Amino acid sequence: MPVIENFEIKANPVQFMEADDQKTGYEESKVIIIPAGLENTTSYMQGTKRGPEAIIEASTQVELYDEELKFEPIQMGIFTLEEMPLEGKSQQDSLDLIQAAFKKVNDDGKFAVTLGGEHSVTIPLIRDLKERYPDLVVLSFDAHGDLRITYHGELSHACVMRRISDMEVPVYVVGVRSISPEEVQYVESNPKTGILYDYERSEKAFDVQEILKWGKHVYVTVDLDAFDPAEMPAVGTPEPGGIRWREFFSIFKQVAEKTEVVGFDIMELCPMPGQERADFYAAKLIYKMLGFLRRAGQL
């Protein structure tokens, strides 16, 4: 259980998709944004702790109307929590605090969108959801397998999918183009772990049935390095190749229409001077994902 039982709701001074004529409070909002800028175990470039703030700031410049969906997703009500006070806390205490916030939001019947931070932020979210949905499946978009037992001797962001798999939650990872022999062996021996490699995508389309064979309740986690660095340059561990914007949404639309999405997160934005387009990209990604869930009747 989290070390904090009663998480206190406080508003972020800047709200995601800030709009004076569309503001809603916590009680009236369907969607709650949880900024969790944890950065304790990053292994290459630093800066993911600034990711949530950069996404929220960039979102204030995103147009409210979605020309593809023909409505303003913000009308469902979106409320942004104050940034998690994680500075100086241990990894475990940080994860406990994040889980406490996530649990509070879910207990209140809200839909949580969590902004990282390093990818290990996803671990406490799945701990909470596993108790709520026995048939939970995690769909991960990532350039890396993240299925190592440890990395550099610690339970880091590079081990997040292994920790989730160890909870007996099925995991399916899309866009992988960097993986170790240890991880490949694990996938081949574990029938509830799957990968759609980046090199396969031109010949093998994503099939939502790969998810549904395990369960209908799906949690979507997006490490932004899943995207082609030509589109998403501001990540801590970029890899050549990767998913493009339209391809991502061709997959996400299937998931929104045929499964029950119980939450999602956006991880590992590493804000960089001169690459503010990446912050905007992440903000619009979130807003459009929420729009497709709304159109599918999930929000």
C-alpha cells in the first residue's frame, strides 16, 4: 500500500489546455492530469523531470477544436493536479506517492492521464489497476523492450515492463528497435508477453486481437522514444526509426473502439532548448488520444 493514504487534491497553477471559458474543477472533470516528473534512474540524457511542466505549458498553445474529430475534447472537463513533490524523495517513496495520487483519482471515478518523468512511473499505476481489473493488459509504445531484470545493477526505467510482467499482467510492446538477448529470451518463453518490432511494421500490421486474447481492460503507456526522432527529438534515449503520428493513431483508434481503456500515460519527454516542437507534439498527442476515447464513448 502507498505510504500516503489520503492524497490531497491541489490545482496546478497552469492547467492542461488552459482556457478561461472551459475551466472545470476537480469534481466536474472527467479527466485528471497527474504530473509526475520523477527522474531517479535515467541512464542517458537527463531532463525528464521537466517533461510534465513542458507538456502542460505547451498545451496552452494547442487549438481546442479538433478538425478530425469535429469537436472540442476539452468539453469533457480536464483538471490538472499540482506537480508531485518528488524532489529529494527515495525511489520507493516517490512511487508510493504517485500511486496514492493515482488511487485517489480512480477511487473518485475519474480517468487518469499521468505525465512522466522516467518510465518507472508506470509501475505503481499498474499496481493499483491490477487490483481493479483482473484481466488488465498493458499496451506499451516504446523503442526499447524494458524487459530486463535489472539495468546497471538497479531496478530502473529500463526494467518497467519486466516489473509489470512479474505482476502477472500481460504486456504487449509496439515499436521496439533496441533489445537485449536476455529480453528476447524472456519474450519467447513467456506466452503473455508480446512484441511488434519496428522492422516488422511494414509487413505486419498491428492487430488488436493480440491484446484482446488476454483481456479487455487495457492500459496504454507511451514512451515518447517510440516515435521517429525526426518527429520526436526530445527524448533521453533516441533510436533511429520508429512510429509516425498517423501510424500511432491508426493503432490507437482500434484500441479505443474495441477495448476498454482504463488510463494512459506519456513518459520520458526530455525538454531541450530549440526543440519546443516536441513539447507541443506531446501535448497534442494527449489531447487527441482523449478525443478518440471520447468519440468511442469511453469518456
